[in-house]
Amino acid sequence: MRYVGSLARVLLFLCVASSAHPHALLDHANPRVGSTVASAPMELLLWFTQKLEPAFSNVEVRDSNGARVDEGHAQVDPSDGSLLRVALKPLPTGSYEVRWRVLSVDTHTTEGRFRFIVGK
């Protein structure tokens, strides 16, 4: 019977541990993921589910030819540690891919990509 109690404690621990999300996942963005915007944004904003380590978090925006169209120097917002922002060059009508890679304050790295369209 003592094994049943130990087994129950192990199962409880696994359930609690698996329900935690230790990674900074993309919560939302502006422009929104997969959206079409009428006018070109001047800045890309990415909100994550955890605070980020500024020195190890980055984002790039590329046009359909693969050329970078962001100004570089992505920054974590000083007043909101879960917000990563980067200025954009003037964007003509077209499709753009956002590629992000971030390190959360709990030392887990995540990355992803999505597209948005500027135009009609």
C-alpha cells in the first residue's frame, strides 16, 4: 500500500509539472498573425506569454524576396518585459515574413514565424 501513495504523489507531480508553460510563446502581434493591413506599419510589436531576456531576443522581418525590411535592433520594451518591438522600413504592398527567436527569463528559447500582408 505504501507504493500506492508514492505512485499517487508521482502522478500528481507529473500533472502539475506538465500543466506549467515554461516557454515564452507568442501571445499576439501587431500587425496580427496572418492579417492583411491597408497601410504599412512603422513598427512590429510582439507580445509573449513571459518576460524576455533582452540580450538574447530578436526578430527579423523579410519581404517576399528575402530582403530584410526591419531597421534591426529589436528591443524589449522597458515598461513591459513581454513586449518585443522593432522599427520597420517603409513597406510597399506585399507579403512579409516575421521570424522571431526569444529567450524567456526562465532560460527557455523559443522561435517561430508568421506572415502578414500590406495591401488591399
